Amino acid sequence: MNAAAQTVEDRARAAAAASRQRSGDSDALRRNYVTPGLAGQSVATVDARTRFTPDIACKRSATMLELIVQPAVTGDIGRLIVSRDADLDGRFDSSFTAPAPISGICANGVIACQPGTWNGCRHFRWDAGVGGAIGLTDVPLSALASCYCVNASCGANLVMGNLPSVLKDLGGGVVGALTSADPRIGVAEASIDGPSIRYTGAVTTACTPSPDLAATTYRANPSAIQGDAFVLSRTNSVFQELAGSAAGRGKVEQTRACTVERDVRLAEVNSDDIIARVAGGYATVEPSAETRLFQLGSPRDDSLSGGRCRLFDFRMTLRVGDVDRLRELRLSRYFMDDWMQLRVDGRLVLSDPGNWTGGGTPAKKCERGRTWYGAPDLDLKPYLTKGDHEIWLRVAVGGEGEAFAEVAATLDLACQSSERVIDLCAGYAADKACRLTDERIDDVVTIRNGVVTGLKPLPQRRDFGSGACSLSLTRDFFAKDRRYTCTSDTGLTPEPDLGRAAYIIDRSTETMLADRTRNSDGSTSATTRAFGLPQRAAVPTCETLCKTRAPSVNTAAASDGVVGSRQVDPTGWQTFYHACTAENVCPAGPGEEIVSPCGCLDDFPEAAVMMQTVRLGGADLVCTSSPR
């Protein structure tokens, strides 16, 4: 049809259909705009007549992340490989392989059990380490969310039968860890190809010489955003123009939400983080977790042949990483046949006999006739600052002999914790124009619509960390969600006159428009005239939908095991809603049966009951002084 012959309605319907085709759902939006935009590929306009290449990030990669799964005969994911292009140069530069077969998948981690069973399970969370290296951290199940079972103990062929959703759930956990560690990264799903899923990505701040822009600093210091926004508003011409407009003048109320959160962090270290032998020596012995013994020399009897007199040097490099956690560092014992010197970074700290302090052979006869032992317990910590240090053992041997020295380190491996309260409400609380209208403390409503409810949460105890580095804290609160109503007066604006609008609405009909205007002398004039809307094509009263269901085994995982194993019949129903086709046909998926045919469905009462059930099930119990 010629564009000139089309009506406005025809053109509007055609534009709406083209828009729905390219952005009608999340998959289409990601496929047509998000993925090519982040990858630096061409994007088409809604009518597909023009294509262009957006430049929303200076550093991007068409394949930033790739996950490959290989199912095992036990139903577990026998092998999971995560490859990443960290520097976005188009080539994978790091790879991570899951340390064990995966039996369950969570929104932010995985569960590894004995293959084919739900026994001996370990729980891992996806984390991004230094430099964005992807890995799995051992955590309790309570640290994971939305877990379900995939191995043979819960059903047959669950991984391959649900491969696209399995790949998306695994990839979502990895992407969440990456973007949480570095908020500059933008990631979008690219494609699923058999047992692999690929993601495209970009770094949003890579256009600058320094990638650490001010926008990313608010993650470390969220409370700074309020002050920075105020300062910027004072110098922003657009903001000032709007503030000075008729709409911006007068007294207005704004509702502002904020949080007060307790941030608790644990710092766990291992022995190598404090002190480690990086070169030389011949042994590192750990008689206990807090003690390390560094040994150097040639301790076997008569292992050194010195002839008349010969010098032997033994060197060992110790790397000190954390001086504060190094409680003691001492020369605990030594033995030699015949003379010895010990130096730290070239500085003589001990000689035996004491009169041998030079760099050459002893002035007296080398051969002393036997092996000599010492336990000086000499403090070496003053000589070792942070960094690498050389321990140098020199012995002078006459005839046959041996040499040995041992440096003992006592370490502080205690788990260190830090705690701070991040108060994003301080600015509103100090503003006299703001009043607190709603407050929820640890999910207990203490203020509702400006009225104190009288409910107060009991002090809570929460566990942080796991294993050797864990902490239990009891505090009066951990999170406060607040809502303030703030009044601002930027000028005197008269109240608008709504009388004319009310007159028109009250007295007009579908065929007659009634109006009342104010004259220059202050009087009013009432008028009526014929009125009619243009004819419109008939439109359906609703978007026709159909309701289907398909059998589904309950594979959800909880702390007590797989939920389905506790049910008499683990098979339930999964409900789906589909938009019907133009021919009023329900596009049911594989294995689905139609519950409600195409029509104007109204399942709001059922949805409301389900949401209320979930809400009440998660509500806190409140202790009262009298029976209820």
C-alpha cells in the first residue's frame, strides 16, 4: 500500500508491529540491540532501513566469556570450563576448570556431591579474585540462592534435557561475580552453541587513560553520592533551568528511600602470606599451623670435605609479606663442624666461635675435633622488614664436617574482622525539611506512614565466613530500610485553577462538549458545541492468552537435601502462560497440556493468594506479653 494512501492508524499499527518485532521481549531486545551494541557490531533502526555501529564502549570483545559443560553418565556435570578474555583483546587469556563434578546449580554458585547422589555435598560460590580471575569459594549452603539438583539422584538426563537453562544459570552466576567485583564491566549473552554459552562484554570506562573513574568510586563509598549530586546540581545549567521553571517553583514533596547497613568483612591469611621461603635452603617444616621452621645447610654427618680448611656458603631467601602478623622470628638452633657465621642481608648476627668475624678463613686451626651445637634463640625479627631477605650460613671446615641452621617463625593466623555502618540516610536525617515516614529494621516494620508501630526487632546473631575464618556477631540491627518525605520550597506559585477542567468533565457527553471560560472583566461564559471522536477500528478487549502446564520434578535443593526426596510424589506441575497467535491458537510447548484455552484470562486472585502465602510464610514472629 502506498504510504500516502495509508491512514494515520495504519501507519501507527505498522510502526508498532515493527517495534514489537525488534524489541517485543527480552530475547529480541538482547539480540537486536544489547549484544551488538556491547560487541561493537552494527545495529538497525526499527524500520530496518538504516544500520549503524554504536560506540558505547572503547574496549569490547565479541566473546568475553565462554562456559563449556560436559555431562557425565551419573547425570552430574563432569567437566565445567570457564574461559575469559580479561583484557578484551579478542583472545582468551585465562581458564578455570571446576574442581569436582557438579551435582547442583545455584543462582550464585554450584553444589558438588558424590557423583550420582546427594551425599557428601560441598557448596561453592562464584567469586572473582585479584585481576578478575574466576574461581569457586567453599561456603555454607545458606550463602547460596535458588539451588536445584541436576544429577541422576533427582531424575534422568536433567542436564541435556534442560541444557539452555542450565547454561544460562551457570553463566548468570559467573557474570554476577564478575560485575560485582568490577562494576565497570558490561556483559550480555551472545549465543548458546550446543554445550557452550558465550557472552559479549565491554568495559564502560576504557575510553579514559585511567579506568578508575569517579562513577565507580561510589561502590566503595556510597554515601558520597548525595553530596556530589548536590554540588553538581549547583553548576549544571540544565538542572538550574528546570529548577527555575514554572514546574520547578513552589513547594513540592519528594519521597526518598535510603538504607543503613552494617558491613562486616573478614580477612583470612595463610602462612605464605606472612612469611615464605622463596629460594635456597632445603626444607620448610610446619610442626603446627602457627609455626614454620626454615632449615638450611648440609646436616648429614661428614657431608662436607674441607681438606686443611675450606669455606662453604649456604643461602636462603625469606619473603616477609605481613610483618604485623609475624609474632617471632628466631635462630632456634644450629650445629657445625667446625666454625660458623650467620648473616642477614650481609650483616653478621652470630659467629661460633665468637672471635671469627672476618670474611676469610679463621685465624686459628680449622679442625676443632667434633660437632658443636648451639640453641641461641636469637631474635631475627628486627632485621626483617617487609620484602625479601637473605639468610647466609658460612662454615669453615677442616677435614670432614657438616653444617645446619634453623630459623623458627611464629605466626598470627587469627581471622581479622572489620565492621562499619554505611549510613546513606544521614543527609536526610539531618535535613529539617525531611521527615521519616517508613522504616523497616531487619524486616520488622517499626514505622508505617509516619506512625510508630511499637514493634522492635530483637538483637540478632549472624554468622560470617566459614571454616577457620568465621565470626558470630550479635547486634541490635544489621539493615535498616528507610523512606523520607522531604519538602522543598523554591518560590511562591499560585494554586492552579482546576474549576474549568471540572466543569468540562462534569457537563460534557460523548456528543457534546461543555466549556466555561473566564472573561477579561472576571465574569465567566458557558458554551456548548457538538463533539465527536473519529471512528476507530474495533480492538479486542484484551490480549488473548492461554494457560498450560507440564509435569516437573521438584529438584530444588535445601540444607536438608533435595526437596523432592522429602515428598510423597516429587513430580508436580509447572504453569506457563502464552500469548495466542493471530489465528487464536495456543502455542503450547513440548510436553505441555492446555489448562485454559485462548481467551481473556484473569488469574489475579490466584496470584494474589500465592504472593500473600509467600509473604506471610517469610514474616517474622513477634513475641507479645499476652496470648494471641
